[in-house]
Amino acid sequence: MASLPSPAAPPVPAPDRPVRPADEVPLDDVQRDKLALMGHMASSIAHELSNPLATIVASAQAILSLWPAPMGRRDASFAPPELSPQGVPIRQLREDLELILAEARRAGDIVHGLLASARNHPPETRLCWAADVVRRAVALSRHHCKLHNITLQAPFFDPEEGYPLWTRFRGDANQLQQVLLNLIMNAQQAITTCRGFGTIRLTLAPDGPDRIVIGVEDDGPGVPEELREAIFRPYFTTKPTGEGTGLGLSISQGLVRAQGGDITVAARTEGGAVFRIVLPSLAAQERQVPVTDGAPPAAVAALPAAAPAGQDLGAGRRVLLVDDEPGIRRSVSRFLQRQGFQVAEVACAQAALDVLRGETFDAIVSDLRMPGLSGEEFFAILSRELPGMARRVIFTSGDLLRGETQAFLQQSGCPSLEKPYELAELVQLLETLTAPAPARRASA
């Protein structure tokens, strides 16, 4: 029996571009995909690391609030013990705890700085602090420089004491951090190629009432005078083939100029190069510019000690703490209770809604990233069912840089804290949020 001819296979549409075997895919494409994946994962990594760091920071602060600091006690009749029951000086125990707190904060800076560098987001003009950008860039690059026998020197800024007002500028802090990291890496490579060890120094200083100058100096081979303009041109590079694209300084110059500043290079008197970034400062307008847009670092009040009996700072105000991390709930809750707040804890947004439907609270402190209902979904339901409580929410998150998060916070009008956060800042926000409205004066 003769077989019927097989039907012709339908034509396969030609692809828009030739399909290449895997071994022919350019390495640039592979690297771009790899960087995109790293940027996508950065948010999850930041959240996972920020939560345990937030627990460590909150617990250390809570314990320190119970220990009298040297010369920090107003009651002269109080004499803290010099030795623990095991014979260890109390001063040493406190110093060890302060070291744990400082290193946990440093780890938090590294996580947030890495996240800012990895994220691809459109430029945002907002109130920023150059001192904070320098601090984070140094935290990110110090270990890299150490591995290459480079000493990294930089001014020290303590976020607890607040940053100098003259370091304020209006621009994009993440882009400025990218510029600083590029300059530091370039300096490290120049020194390593020259002799294998050296020093990079960052400086930050005002230049008159309306300019900020950030300097990145190195003791490497320097930049010849005839090349000081050419190095900012696209694709110009002095590095060997395959070790540079020639775009770093060109992009850096574009980022700085987009923020109303400029970047130049000159020779150091002692040898080497110095790059100077000049930005417009808001210092001359410090009395007119409110610190409201974005979430710029502000001076953090000293950590309050446990409130004495009869002088509760919280004055019995009720706070609902919503966080899926048990360690954070325990440490923050205990600290707030010692300040006189009445705290209820729940592990998810759905449980918070169940509690709020039957009880009243003066404030809610809620994480944004939780299993089940997210912070955004929690706020949407709260706004529909209990709009009065929706105005009393403080959100916390290990990743406040996400575009969606920033848009949500701006739209909601809710204050926020980045994990790991300072307990003193939380207390300040709670006191502001729960302060009784001023009594109206009776009309005559």
C-alpha cells in the first residue's frame, strides 16, 4: 500500500538576528547578563544581611543603654561597680560591646554601599550629604586597597554626631559614590602598576560658602600634563589592551556635571595625581532648605538611657511592632518597653491587621519586606479600613534604594528607617508621631 506523502513542515520564521552558538556569544554580552543578575540579587542579599545586622545593632544599643557610660551619669551619688562578678573591669566589657556595635554598623555601610553600586536606577535629584557618600565609598573600597598594599586615608565622619551642614548638596548620592569608587580603583591600579604599594587619600572641604571639594589623591606615577584633558574623552585609556574601556573617567565627568559640578585632575607637589570634584553646596541656604525630601542622614541624638521610674519617655503610648525577624522584635521591643512604651509584637502584616481590628495603637513600626502581605499591601488595606492608623506608620527596610520603595514612601508620606537603624532615631520618630496635638486656645 502506497504511503501518503508527509505534509510539509511549516516554515520557521527567520529570527530577527542570527542565532549564534553558545561559544560564539561575545564575552561582553555574558558579562552584561552577569551584572544584571547580580543587580537583581543585590536586593535580596541586602535584605538577608540587613536583618541579622539590625538585630545585632539593636541588641548592642539596648544593652549599652543599661550600662552607665563613663562620666555620663548625672547622679553624682551613683557609683557603678568597677568589676564584674568574674573580676573583669566593667569598662572593658563596655568597650567590647561598643566594638561589636561599631563593626556591625560598618558591615551595614558596606551592604548598603554595595547595593547602591550594583543597582541600575535613573538619576534622582535629592538632598544628599557628601560626608555620607565619602564614608560609604571608603567602607566599600578599604579592603580592596588593603589587598593591593594600598593605604586608604579619609576623614572620619560619625553619623551619630551628624554630618557638617556644609557637606549638603542636591544631586544623586549613588552616582557620586560611583564616581569616587572609580577614582579610587583607578588610583589603586596606577600605584600597583608603578611600584606595588602606596597611599590613596580622600579629602573633603568647603570652598567658600557655596562649594564642596572632594579630593582623591595618590602617590602613583601621576598624569602627564599633555594627557590631563584627553583622559576624560570617551574610549581614551592608557591601560593595556583588554584592561580598560576608556569610559570610566568620561562617565564620571558626565555624572558630576549632571549634578552641577565639575571634575579636574592635577599633579601633586609630592608626586602623583589629585582629582578634585567640585559640587555646589547648600550651606549658604541652610536656614532656608528644609531637610524633608528623601531621607538624608541627620544628627542622631545620643542613645537614651533606660527611663527612670516615674519618668517614662514613652508615657504609656502603645506601639505595634511588625517584623518577621524574631531577634529584631525582641531587642527593639525590650528597648522601647524600657523607655515606657507599651509594645505588642507580631510576625507578619496579616497578624497586624487582625490585632488592629480589635485594638488601638499610637504608632506602628513595620518592616516592608515580609512573607505574605508586603508592607505596601499592608498599608493599602490599612488606608481603606483604618485611615487614621495609616498616618501613624513607620516603615523599616534593609533596602530603601529600590525605585519602587522610594516611590511608595513618597506617595504614602510615611517616615522610614534603613536597617540596621539607630534606636535613638526610632524613639525620636515615635515621639514625633505620637505627640499629642497642641490644645486649641479658646476664643474670647
